[in-house]
Amino acid sequence: MKQQILLVATLTLALSSISFAHPGDHGAAEEPHYAPGDERAGLMKEVGKVSELTDVSELEVRDGLAWLPGAKEPYSGWIIRKGSDHPKRTVLVKFKNGAPTDCRELTKHYKLLSLIEVMTDNQKPETTVGHFLERLIGDNVMWRPIGIQHGRTISWSPSGQRALECNMLKGSWHGPYTFWSGDQVRDQGQYVMGKKDGVNVSFYNNGRKRSEELWDNGKPVTVQVWKIDGEKCPETMLNAGTGKHVWYHYNRGERWQEVSYVDGLKHGAETTYRNGGNELWNVEPWVKGQRKGTSIHYKFDGSRMETTFGGKQDGMRVHYNQDGSIRNKFATLADYQQHLTEETEKKYGK
């Protein structure tokens, strides 16, 4: 899956009432205009006028719930966290009886980009209403779903075409899912509490079937793969959870990835290619379903990033120049994430 830049703040809510400072005025929201037939228009009717929504900075936390100052009841309704420059986007959140239930991310033109139903759990520090609001205000670089995803999740391309629809159950994928690429279904199948289960299929952008997989409780049982011209892949041979799986690129049909399994668990090198399948991009080490060893990511400038999984140096990242000299070295994952944050803030601002 794609990597994301994470801003993680460890917060301890020791007070029973917390007020949140205003993050800054980013200008009045413009009302979005949708083309006829765009399903997002109907979904946004319940929100009302974006320009008239309560700003997140007006809320405070009391007794583990969100309130407006002086209110007699916990807050119910929509709030807005205004975005500014890329990659920060505007986020809308629906509250019911003081707890968030629905997050919606908008494009820079205030059109609906994603709809994510959520829940909070005040028994866990990282999933409280207070933590939710702290993250919502403090996430200045890139917003990502916060709280516990629970219920439907839908995302759209900026042009308004569906890109993903799935269901979440207390933070885990659960039920049928579909990915689209334009008007074409790309992947379709189902999960049971975060694990693939049953028949899952994928398609090339030309509409031909790309793969058909049978999964059992998160483990592949059998896999069939076809090339983009319809020829069956002669290298993919996976039965009873053991064998080799070769992937071809959805659009171009070139060799993209290969991975081996033993008893339904990844075992050996998981290799990803680029440049027509002729150039290494990533090599991930697996031992009985666990990352173990040295992962190598080959960058476009000829340098490479090596990451250690397991052992005394677990989490260490070393960035080598093309000539083998060390460009950067990070002892832990947290150090590397801090470096990414600083680089992003230099480019986009806080």
C-alpha cells in the first residue's frame, strides 16, 4: 500500500475540560457546485452551506465529549477544519451527542473527496474525543482518518468518479469492497475483520481479468493470474497456500511484483519492479509471514534506502548515495518520520 507522512503527537488528557486554540483563518469557504448526476451533491445536502459551519476551534471537551462553550447539551451537528495550501485539505466532521460519527475530506474547491464513518472510545487514550480534536487541529501537514473507522468508507477522484467503497468494523475492513479506476472495476472481493476471505478478483484497465484468488482467513489458498493480453501467467503457481504469485501492472501490463508463499504466509523476497519490469524498485524480506531482514528501496536518483526489520537494529534506516557512501542514517522509525515531517514543512509550511 502507499506510504503516508504521519504526524503523531503523544497526548495525555489530564484535565476534565480542554479548550482548543484557533488554527488560523484560511478564508471563507466557497460553496461547491456539482455536475448533474454527481452522487456527491446528494450526500452533501445534509451538510448544508459549508460557509456557515461551526469552526472546530469553537469546540471544547468536557466529560469526554465535545461541547460549545455555555451549551446545555453536547454538540450535535457539522464542524469544519479549514484547509490551506497543499497537501492540507478542508475536513468536515459530523458530531452526534458530542462524539464524531462522520468525517468528510474536501478538495481545494470544496468538493467531496472522501466519506469516512468513525467512532471514538473514551476507554482508550488514543481514541478519545479529545484526542480526535487535538489531531484534527494539529495535523498541519497531511490529514488522514482519525478516530476508529466504523461503517462505510467511500472515496472519489477529483472528477467525481468513485475510487473506493468498503465497510469498516471497529477499525478493520469487514464486508465487500470495490476499487475503481475511472469507470472500470479494478479490484473486488471481501474482508472478514481485516482479513481477505473468499473469492477476490482484479481487472486490467482494458477490462480483462487480471487475477482470481481464493482466500481463507487472510491467507491465499489458490491464485490464477492472466497477462494483459489474456494469456495465462505461466509463472504463477500457488496451490494450497504454497507457491509463487506474479503480478502485472494494471494499466501497462508489465511485470510489477512477485512474492512467494508457504502455507499461506509470505516467505522469501517480495520484489517490486519499475521501468517496464526491468528495474528493481523494492525488495522486502519475509520469513513465515513476518518482515525480517533488510528491506531495500531503490530511488530514482540512483540512491537506495535500507531498512532493518527485527534484531537489535530493528527500525534503523540508512540512505546510501549511488557511490555507496551514507547520505543519512536514522536509528529509529520515529527519527525517520520526524525527518519527513521537517522536509515537508520546509516545502509546504506548517
